[in-house]
Amino acid sequence: MILFLEQLLNGLQFGVMLFLLAAGLTLIFGIMGVINLAHGSLYMIGAYAGTWVAAETGSFWLGIPAALAAAALTGFAIEALVIRRLYARDHLDQVLATFGLILIFNQGITLIFGRQPLFTKLPAAFDGSVEILPGLPYPTYRLLIIAAGLLVALGLYLLINRTRVGMLVRAGATNREMVRALGVDIRLLYTAVFGLGALLAGLAGIMAAPILAVQVGMGEQILLATFVVVVIGGVGSIRGAFVAGLLLGVADTLLRAFLPGLLRQLMTGPEADALGIGIASIGIYLLMVIVLLVRPKGLFAVGS
Amino acid sequence: MKKLLTAASLLALTSLPGFADPVKIGMITTLSGPPGYLGEQIRDGFMLAVEAEGGKLGGVPVEVVVEDDGLKPGNGLQIADKFMNEDGIKLITGIVFSNVAGATVPEIVDNDAIYISPNAAPSSLAGADCNPNYFVVSWQNDALHEASGVAAKKLGYKTAVALAPNYQAGKDAIAGFEREFGGQVTEIFTSLDQTDFAPEMAQIRAANPDVVFQFHPGGLGITFLKQYQQAGLLGQIPMVLSEPSLDGVILGAVGDAAIGIKGTTHWAADFDNAASQEMVAAWTAKYPDRPITTYAQQSYDTAKLIASAFAKTGGVDDMDALRAALKSADFTSTRGNFAFGVNQHPVQDWYLTEVVAGAGGKPEVKTLEKLRENVGDIYAAECKM
């Protein structure tokens, strides 16, 4: 039971990380109609910038604004220099251009930082674990990630549902042309949305930096799962990204943790392991297929 | 017209093996993505030996052509075909990962080119499918991890959790560890692109074994060790690791937390033989900011082996002579004892190491004692060559 709870927390923590990335991606895709494969690069840039500043200054907390600024500024630059030319083009051109950006960013980071992964220490205040239940110690830093993710979710909810900007964003996701026709400066809105998405990716990057290896290509590792979250949640829906992120995080973790063991009780030998790992690793994609069969536009489809 | 063509081609033929032309050596390795530093170590270790001779190996001028496989077996295969068919390369080396090797090596050796592995040595190529064109300078995958099994048994542990990614080298790793450990082992397979090991940490804590053995090369290993420490397991459940999970780069990234971890290796930077000291000094002079790892050492040895063969054959023109010269392994390895077994995989010694606080404030690997002497691998018996 305690093991199950611990795995549930692990799933939740993975889920909020997915949410932070998917929130930006779903907004960009939903509102601007752009497939941004380079979203993972923004995550990587956040992680590298934050880690570098943290290492130079000795303070993890100073790394956070650095990560946010670096990711957001890169986001603005990408939007102004590349993405802006792609709004009218079809998805294939966007995929090609943003894939090119991935290669450029990966090579750029390799040139600046080299191929060896970077390392940050955990902030001293969160360098331990707390006993949330008797016999269940859990790393404080991972609890911090969960809390930060939930806070961002709340903040985004308020921003999207309670402010004028949020109203424009929602309107943009539902019907882009109409928003433009009503005289809203859609270009400014696009830039703001892209910057916000980049900022969230940068936040995810610096949050992940102390627990993962900060390395070239780290963005692509998580990008695929992020796209699955966007598709399951419904393109353009923050709420969808939140629900789907948590769902996927928990499902993936629980499958990986328990399926091989369960199958081992039903079957014997290496087949159980092979099958268990196989199903666990395709678990999130299976989930996506099932959701798409029942709800082709995702759980929380925006517009019609 | 026909005569003219014949004359021209004859001319071309005679001018081809000109003495000034360097011998091309193809290097397929993983330079991009998270494990990119492994390929970088292999490339730079090889080049260190080439540059020490002023662009020659065994007195023969060489040109090393490097291509990145991106850890994709399909890429490896494509590059090998390009090397052999377009560039006319007869000698290839460099592959880091066993899944790339598994797809690429058979293609190379079947086309009568020679492949010399500086790292990956999957069991699938070591036994019945061994080949006269296939040499391994590093170790056979299983043997690498058998040493950890021997160490864990010697340290008195009875139960273990063994973790490795679900691919050929991972399976070889766990099989090798179990073979020599003899105790009760819980196997957990991870994946090569995994970034979060929290579920595995929970499973380890629940199983509460005497010792944890894990094989996670490159960035994976950094992530695993960091998360092991953050989960509060590092002081609680001891670890015994094979060398790829505890290389100099991983140590640098994990820092003091790694102190006390036991490892096993065929070579460490503190070896006091002259060949090793010469290599480490050259590396430190050239790359003061980058620790030298076993990947670079294996690749350096590979270059030295090629040099010893070239000194006898003068190049790749006589492939039979080259094979014989390589097989005799007539070079001074940085690891000390070295010979090829029947399947042309190394027969060598294995050592127990421990991570200690180093002089410069950074943790270092210290060699404690010799664990095994002159051992090959169990697949050699199945090789009929």
C-alpha cells in the first residue's frame, strides 16, 4: 500500500512536469496553429541557463529567473524570426523548420557547454526527504515540484478564465479568424502566447535540472510524451493538458512499476518481463489510441 | 576507344595505392544526444594515439573518418555501407552501443572488412556467430559485469536488486552479474531513453536488498545515481557497479555523494604501468577539463593494436596478414595483461575499485585489488573459428 502511494506521488510529479511542458505546447498549437517541435529545446535552454547561473552564483534560486528569462527570450526570438513566417504555411513546413531549430539548438548547446552533462545540486532547504506517512519518506524536492506544478495550474486557470488576456486566448483558440476580424492585435497575442509557453518550458527545465542529467537532447526525450498529453487533453485546452498530464504521468508510472510484477504472477520466465516492459512502454500511446477512439478531438476539445 | 579506356583504367589502377595516400580508418560512433560524450571519448582517445605518432599508426599514415550514428542501429548500418562502398574503407571501429553494433558489425564482417570494437561486445556476436573479421579490444559485455558479481559475492552480500536498460547490453549485464553473484537477484529492466527513475527507487526500497547492482551508461547513469542519492538510498543500500556506470564524467557530475561506492574495472586512471601513465599524461595535457574514462582508454588501446599490426603489414593491402597481425595482439596495453581468446575477445584481469575523496577536491576511482586474472568470456567455448 505504501509502495502504491509512493508510486502515485511519483506519477503525480511526472504528471505536473508533463503539464508544464504541454500547457505551452497546447496554447501554441491551439491558438497559433503551429506545431512547434522546438518546444523541447526551450526546456533544454531553461535547464542549461538555470544550471549555469546556479553553478556560477552558487544559488539554485537565482537559476530560476535566469532559466525563465533565457527560455522566454529564446521563445520571443524564435517567434519573431522563424515562426512568424510559418503561420500561413502548412504543418509540414512548420515541422521541418522547427525540426531544424532542434538541430541548431542542440549543436549550439554542444558548442557552448560541450557534450558532457551538467550537474546542479539540490537547493539546501530541499535536500532531504520528509516522512509523509509512517514508513514513507519522500524527497522534499519532488514535493516542491508537485506544489509548483499545481500552483502554475491554478495561476494559468485564473489567467485564462478571469482576465482579458485570457479571454482573448480562449477566443483565439476557438476561432482565430473571428478574433482578428474584431480588430484584436493578433500578432501581439501570438508573441505573448509563445513567450508564455516558452517561459513554462523553461520553468519545467530548471525544475527538472537537479533530478535529471542536464544534457543535449534532453528536450526530445520528453517531447513525445508531451505531444501525447496535448492530443489526449484536446488541442488548445489548458484544462485538458492538466488532466491528461496527470493521467499520463500516473498511468505511465504505475504501469512501469507494477505491470511486470503482476505479469510475473500470471506467467513464468523472461516472457513476463518482456511483455510487462513492452506494454508499460507503449502504455501512454495505448491510452491515446483509446481516448481518440472515444473522443477524436481529445478529452477537452476546444471549438468545433 | 576500348583500348583507350583499358589504358586509362590501368593507369588509374597503378596510381591508386600510392605510397603517400594515408590508410583510411572508419569510425562509427555516438556523438549526438545524451550519450554523446561517450563517442567523444572514443574519438579523442583514438586520435590521442594517432597524434602521438604524428598522424601515423605503426609508421603508416592514417586518415580517420568519423561519423555519428546518433544511437540508431539503422544509421550505423548506413554509415558502414557508405564507408565500405563509397570510401573503400577496410578497417572500421568506434561503436559505443550494443544495439548499433548488433545491426552494423555483421554487415561489415560479411563484406570482408575488419571491425575492431573499442566498446560494445554483445553476447550475440561473441559465441557461435564469432567471425575472423571481428575483434574486440574492450571486453565482452557479460565479462564486464561478471566482475561485479564476483565483487558483490566477495563483499558478503546475499540478496541483490539488479537494474539495466531493456536492450542487449542490459540483458548481458544482468546475466553476467547473476552468473558470478550466485545469490538471490531481483531483476528490474529500465529503458534506454528513461529520464526518471523514481518508480525504480520505490521498488528498490520495498525490496530492501543487501546490495544494488545497476548498469546505466552515460547520462542515464548520472540521473540514476543522483536520484538514488535524493531518494535517501545512497547511504542505506550499498552499490556495486561496473565501470560504465561509474566513469570519470559520471563521478564528476555526482560529486562527493559517490564516495564509498565499490566498482569493478579492467582499467582505472591510477594504474601505474608506463603505457597507462603515458596515455593519462597526454590526455590531461590535451584535455585538462575533461576526465579520462575507460571509453577513451579502450579506444586508445584499439589504436595501439592497429599500430602494432600496421607495423607488421604496412597497411590494409594484405587482409590475411592484417588479421593474423591483429590476432597476435602484439602491443603493450594500458591495462597490463592482454591477449585475444578464441573468439577474438580479450582475456584480461579485473580489479575492484572504490570511489574516494580525491586530491583536487573531486572524487576519484582508486584501485583496491585484483579480482580475477586472465579471464575471457563464457561464449568463447561456442566459437568455432
